[in-house]
Amino acid sequence: MRKRLPLRALAAGLALLLALCAGCTPQPEKHTETFAAMDTVMTLTLYGGEDGTLSAAKDRVLELESLLSVTDPDSEIAALNRDGSAALSPDAAELLGRALELCGRTGGALDVTIYPVVRAWGFTTGNYAVPDGGVIADLLTRVDYTQVRLDGGTASLPEGFELDLGAVAKGYTGDTLAALLKENGVTSALLELGGNIHTVGTKPDGSDWRVAVRDPAGDGYVGVVSVASKAVITSGGYERYFEEGGVRYWHIMDPKTGAPARSGLASVTVVADSGVYGDALSTALFVMGLDGALDYWRANRDFEAIFVAEDGSVTVTAGLEDAFALSGRHNMAVARP
Ligand code: ADP
Ligand code: MG
């Protein structure tokens, strides 16, 4: 026994030393900035990387905004809408190509030609109004993503059609920033682009990021989802809306009716590897409603989601059963494959 004591003491000393060293390992430097872009507030928080990475990331956001904004008359999308045809930058062409593919995959629940309808309701301009049925029926003759042509980098639209990439632009921006950061040696970052959260890697201490899912009916949240290297993207009727005659009208449109999608859902949060995919789906699944959305999930299984219904009930897909922690006062169901 006696002979062993020094060994034990040595081991204990070593453990203490290791513990102390863990405490004094230099943490990667934190860089953070909040700014307005893409009609929302963004906060980028990076750990590590070279000086200048944060400002390069912000510049990239502003560049994408200037290409993709439907309301900026100098953007490529505005030029396409005005002239019916435009040569697109690689970013705009890539995003449009992927968006058109996702319009098809979601059976037109996502439709990037929805803009005439969105504008008639006053979203993006602020002149909110409930258009009459005849106006909507007329506008719907100009909503059909299958009519958009994209040949090489040139896009063209039929007469009267207008494009809006607002449902996917922030998702693309998140993917682009995540790639830029990784190229610059950033292994840990939290990108808050309005309701879109993109996580790069884990938190600097190696644990998962914890992303709160807002309660569509109040100021609190319905729960917290733990993720690493994922996009967590929410679309909700509470994000942008107006009220008339006691009815709430929001900015997510059902391309079949030309009116705000009223599917019984109050918000959809998608957890996916790709921001473009997550952003497209958060909008499209909101339009589909819970049953249609779960059918889509069962057929594809390449994302997970949290659905909050207008009655406050919460449904999560099976892959989030352990990663999602519900806050007290909600009920939760788990959707199985
Ligand atoms: P947010 O931009 O608030 O994060 P979304 O990603 O759901 O929300 O995108 C909503 C925006 O997309 C609307 O403001 C409108 O410009 C456009 N939009 C609305 N409905 C659709 C739809 N069914 N398909 C494609 N785009 C849509
Ligand atoms: Mg979206």
C-alpha cells in the first residue's frame, strides 16, 4: 500500500494540472456585430478566424441583398421584373435555380412568382389592403413558377410575371456565410439573420448551440432546440402581418388561393443542413399545413421540424425528440416515420 501512495499522489497532481490547463486554454477570440439588412436585424457572432473575417461576412450580406432584393430598383431581381429578362450574377442564378427546383419538390407550395400577389396585399411596400376577389383571380394568372426560364445565367419571365426570392434569400445568405467563415478558419459561429439561425460547428466549448423557438402567440418561447452545424429556420404568421376587420393577414401566401396561407399552423421551424432548403421548406410547409407537411417529411426525411399550431399545440418530427426541450405550458406530440 505504502509504495502505491506516491503514484496516487502523482496521478491526483496530474489531474489537477490538467483541470487547471483546461481553464487557461486560450478561448478563440469572439467577434460580433449587429446590423440591419434584408428587411430584418442580423447579428453575426464568430469565434476565431482572422481579423477582417467579420467585416468580409457583413459585406457579403450587403452584396447579396443588393443583388436579390425585390424592392431595391437596382437589384438584379428588380431588373428581371422590370425588363422580363436579365443576365444574373452567379449568386442570383444559383439561388433561382435551386429555388425553382424546390418549388417543384413542394408541389408549388413554394412559388417564386408569387410577387404580384404579395404586392397586392401590401407586403414589401407597406400599403396593406385586402384585395378583392377579382383582382386576386387576375393576379393568379401570373403566378406559375414553371413559366420561369433560366438558361445559363439568363433568366426570363412571361409578360406580367414577377419574381420574389424573399422566401429563400436569407437561407442562401446563411449558407454563403457559413462557407465563407469555414474558408477563413472559423470553426464556431452563430449567425442570426432575423428568424433564420445558422450555426457553424458547436459552441467554442464543444457543446451544442441552444436555439429558442418563439411562441407565435406571445413573447416567450415554446422550447429550445440543441443543434450543431445546422440551419434553424422559422416562418410564422406573427412575423409580418396587418389586421383588418378583426382578421389577421400575414405575409406567407398560399399560391393556390392568392391569400395568406391559413393552414392551422402558427409557425414552422425547420432544422436542416442547408439554409436554402430549410428556408424554402419553412415557407412551403407553413402553406401545406401540418398533415401535408408531415407527409412531405415522411416522403423525404432530409430535415427535421417543429410545428406550432394556432391552438398552441406543438408537434416535432422524431429526429428532434431528444434535441428539443419543450417549455412548461405547451403540449407536444412526436411525429413518427
Ligand atoms: P421571412 O422572410 O419572414 O423569414 P419566409 O421565409 O417565410 O419569411 O418568406 C416569406 C416571404 O416570401 C414573403 O415576405 C414573400 O415575399 C414571399 N412569399 C410569401 N409566400 C410565398 C410562397 N408561397 N412562395 C414563395 N414565396 C413566398
Ligand atoms: Mg422561408
